[in-house]
Amino acid sequence: MILSDSRILEEIEKGTIIIEPFKRECLGTNSYDVHLGKYLATYKSRVLDAKAHNEIEHFEIPKDGYILQPGTLYLGVTLEYTETHGHVPFLEGKSSTGRLGIDIHATAGKGDVGFCNTWTLEISVAQPVKVYAGMPIGQLIYFVVEGNIGTMYNTKGNAKYNNKTTRPVESMMWKNKF
């Protein structure tokens, strides 16, 4: 079951959902619009290795925008910091974003209960498109969880994305044993 706008507001009031900054006009019928933060990043190498720490270079989106190019994976970040303590958050692109040929995540649209951070976006584009810091980029939807939660994400000792950040975070796949 997906939370409605009134249920999202109830959960914010209870403190089980935190969105900072929160703007009432960003609340949809059953979602909350999030915005592109001012930082993007690209990997230093064009060849990535799943067993290696692939380093990224951060840069700030200029005031007059930045043109994303096809064939490059950009890591972006949401302006909004979120916490979700009783629901499963999903981040999806807005239809307006998709109609510009922007995909905001390769596979990582689902958050875990207990995720407390900004969201790193795995951005790719179908054709060159200019983006701006602060533009609407996606929407969060919240699903009800059935059953008790044994371990919240923010309390897991091996959680790889627990450090609070305002910048995109590179893949931590290299921390896995395989």
C-alpha cells in the first residue's frame, strides 16, 4: 500500500518520515517531489571495476545550468535530506524528467527502512540536456511495511551509505566480499 498525501503528512507529524527542507507545495497526491542538489560527480575512469574503489570527481552545477551528455554516468544528489523510520521509500523520476530523456536511477530506486540521508542519483540521458540545481528531479513514494523490522538500515554495522552527505556518493560495491 502506498501512502496518500494526508498519510505522508501524518507520518511527518509523528516523526516517522522526515524531509528537510519540507515544502507543502511539493507534496503530491501520493508522493513528494525532490529536487536536484547543486553537486554532480563523474567517475575518474571510463572503465569501472566492481572489485575496486572507483573514485569520482565532484563539481558544482553552474547557475546557468550544466549540459549532461549521453554515454556518461553522472552521480547527482537530492537537495532534500530524508529519514524514513517506518516505511519503505521509493525514489522514481518525475514524468517531466523522463520526457526530457533523463533517467535518475539505474537500479537503486528503493531505500531501506531506516535510511537517513540525501539520495544519490545515477543519472543518464538519452540526448544532451541542460539541468539546473534546484530543478524537480524525482518523487518519493512510501510503502507500508508488513511485520516487525529486525534491523533498521541506520543501525546496521555494515551499511555502506550511512554517512550523511550533501554530495553524490560513489559505488561501494568494492566493500562486498565476492
